[in-house]
Amino acid sequence: MNLASKKGKKGKSSKKKKKGASKAKKIDLEKASTAFFIMPAEALITLRAELSPLASDLAVRAILFRYGFRSGESCMQRLGIKAKEEKFPEVLPDLWDEIGLGRLSLKKSKKESFALQLNESIEGNVMGEVGQASCDFTRGYLAGVISQLSGKRYHCREEECISRGDAHCKFLLNIKEKRGEI
């Protein structure tokens, strides 16, 4: 309820309207340069659990990857950030810290290929040790961020995962070659 429109005892506004005061405007998300919301890490488990009765494990993983990809891509579009591959070692760790999905470091880089290590993976931590790599949303988010930053379509594969019992998560990003990769 808008406090300025709250009525007092005699039907008059209980707050006086100041000169020049404007009404709150609805945010146009299409025109907004940055529109974000914060989501608890457990939401990723809940989303996976809600999708599981509806689709196979492979389909659920693909959906989470695609959701992550679109989220990462959209975030970079809205922020208007672009970077060349040679600048990724400088840009990615700080950018990833702001995103909040863990602590990222670039381990190896060669033309159109990157090896990234993620410590304290939020998704891996909330999933717990389940015996397999499980950072599907994070894989997608990384691929979306790198794709949008570079202007090239990247795919991301998780080689190591704390959900599998590894010490950290390790991702390999390459230019996407095959249709249908998750």
C-alpha cells in the first residue's frame, strides 16, 4: 500500500504531499539497464526437484544448463560488458565474485578454449556429495557469460565437481561445435 494514499480519520491524507513529489513508477524491464533479484542457493535444488518428476535426468540437466546460459548471457547484455579472450584472466574472477556462484580462477587458456577452477561452488555445495557432477546451472551460466563477453558461442563441460567428491569444480569451455550439446 502506498503510504501517501493512506487515509486519516476524516478521509484526508495522513501525509501531506510535498511539492515536486512524484508517484512511484513501474520499472520497464525491457528498458532497464540492470534488473536483478537475489535467489537463495537452495532454489537450484528446488528447481531440480520440481523438474525431476517431469523429465529424465538428462533433460533436467539440459534445462538447468539452458536456464543458466540464458541467465549468464542476459546478465552480461544488461551490464553491457564485452571483453576479448586475452582479457578474461583479468575480467572473469572479479566478475564471478560479483555474480556470487563461487570463487573462479582461470587455470589454462589457449585460443578459444579455457580451463576454469571454481572453489566454493554454491551449486555444488547445496547439492552435496551425490556421486556425479551436478553444477548444471553454473556450467550454463559460465557458457552464457563467456559467450556474451566474447561474441562467440561457447559450450561448458564440468570435468571435476565437489558433488562427485573432488576438491573443487573444474570446467572446460570451448567453442560450441555440435548442436544439442548440454
